[in-house]
Amino acid sequence: MKAVVYEKPFSVTVRDVDDPRIQHPNDVLVRVTSTAICGSDLHMYEGRTAAEAGIVFGHENLGVVEEAGPGVTSLARGDRVVMPFNVACGFCKNCLAGKTGFCLTVNPGFAGGAYGYVAMGPYKGGQAELLRVPFADFNCLKLPPGNDFETDFVLLADIFPTGYHGCELARVSPGESVAVFGAGPVGLMAAYSALLRGAAKVFSVDRVPERLAKAEEIGAIPIDFTKGDPAEQIKEQTAGEGTDKGVDAVGYQAQAHDASHEEPAVVLNSLVETVRPTGMLGVPGLYVPSDPGGPDEHAKHGQLLVSIGRMFEKGQQMGTGQCNVKQYNRQLRDLIIAGRAKPSFVVSHELPLEEAPLAYEKFDKRIEGYTKVVLHPGHALAA
């Protein structure tokens, strides 16, 4: 089958790899119809992880069941499904508690597994024509047949639930004010989710004009951090108090306020200053214990200088960790079907799988309006 394969930093290729096969009675094989490029993929693409050549990328996957193992009971050939980026068993201590992002079964020695991602288990990614899904009854979310809502539903694999998760970690409630740092795909989904949850005022902090324009289109207030301290800009619009809640949708590759260099802790520290005393911070933005490209020795080992004293003084609370997609994907699916949510506003390009190398390059450089790319294996769709 054709698949997107990592070669070296800043280089992926589309080439033939071995087809997946049923390895366990609970597996299914899915013929992939849509698979998205994620900002997390860029960490590997840029050489900012321990990823080695040969990884098949892709953890945001949607398609149609082509073959089901003999132990699968709720799925059959022809079912349309979307898979959480989390690979989970459904029966370990964490899965039973709903913490499927931290499954203790699928990646021995580590809490959590994912498709096509370094250190997240032996699961090939779905930027390919076929995908093996283990524990399929648990991991597949059924969708209405056909191709309606295709670019909305593929976002249920990761960024829509992850944005919502950021708001859940921050306990965003109706009528509150929220600052979302980062207006990339996850940041836009976090701002959108805050509005869906009834937030009265949502600020979206970024520096890329296309992203800030997208945020403004959905009703968020754009804040360009290159034009002044974002915390001060937001306080000016909240009577000096700051926001009730804050979400970090950036992570460890955060840019300094003058955008001249990376400053890994700048978003966390800005949130501490932006959010009012006793407010909540939600951090779905990715932080890693090892970053070969970190700007200093501490950052290379995931050790950041965060203003914990200021956070303590303000009595703030923080929630962190990757999204447990299954906590949210059914409800978010039904909001899409009901016409109450349309997350595909963030999708800027739909491309055939063969154009993945150029799409990675342009998405990484944030050029030509590349905010979110959906690839369609076997479908030569125009941008």
C-alpha cells in the first residue's frame, strides 16, 4: 500500500510499504478515506523527537472497515468509522476510569499508545491506504454511512476532542472569559469549544494573521502577541482582572513575544499572568521529557522555568495531559450530526495522499493559508 513515511528531519515520502494484516481476533482493517496532518506530526517531521526513519505517520484517521477479525462483535465490513488517536484496550485500570489516553496495556512500560507516533507503541499510522485497528470494538466510533461530514468527522480523531479537552481541564463554564494561547488547529478548536460551552468572551492569542482571522470568524477576540504582552492586552479588555480560565494549545515550541526565538515556558508563564487569581489553566499543548532541539540544556530534558511561585500566590489550578478522546467523541459526533458544530472550518486544504510531502513542507512553514490539511488516500481531490 501507499503510505507517508518519515525519512529524516524535514523529509517525508510517499512510498509502498507492506499492507497491514489481522494480527489478533479483535483487530479490524480500515480502508482510510481521510487522514489529517497534525501539528504533533510536525514535531517528528522537524526532528524534535527521537523518531527514526521508517515510521508511517498519521494518527487522525477515518475510513471504512474492510476486514474484521473473528473476535469483533460490533463492527462489520462496510461500516464507516473514525478512530481516536489513542490506542486503548478498554479494560485496564486507566481505561476503566475513562483515561484512555493513558492505557496501560497497549504500550508496555508506558502509559498510552497512538498510531504512527514515536514511543507510542508498534502501531503504524493511517496516512496510508489501510490501517490496522486493535481492540476495534472499543476503539472504533461508528459514523453514518456515506461521505457526509467527512472533514468534520475526521477531526473527531484528535483536534476537536483535544480542543474540548483543554476547556474541560480548565473547567470552562457558561458566561466565563477564556484566554486560548495558540490559534493553530488545536487552539482554534479550543476557542470554538469554549464558545460551544457558553463562554461569554474568548481571546485567541497567536501571531499568524490567517490564524487570527480564523479565530475572529468564529467569534473569538484576536490577540497578536508580537504587538505587546498578551497578558496586558487581555487585561485591558477585562477591566484589569484577567480571564476566568486559560488554555495552552501551544506546548514546548512556544515563541518568545518578539517571535525571534523559542521560549518553551513563555505560554505557561503568560497564562499565569493572564488568568485571574483562583482561575484554572488547561494545558493540552504538548510538552515532552526529551527535546533534542531545545534552546538550552534544561529544555532538552523537558525542564522549564515556570513561575510556580506566582501561580501559588494567585491560587491557580492546572490540568495537563493528552486528550482521552473517547470521553468526548460520541457527544461531539452528535453535535456535528445535529448541525450544532462544524469544526471543519479549520480545514484549509484537502489533498490526495501523494501530495503529502509538499503539504508537510507548507504546513510546517505556515504559508499559503495552511491551517489544517486533510489527505484522501485513493482520492485525487483538489485543494
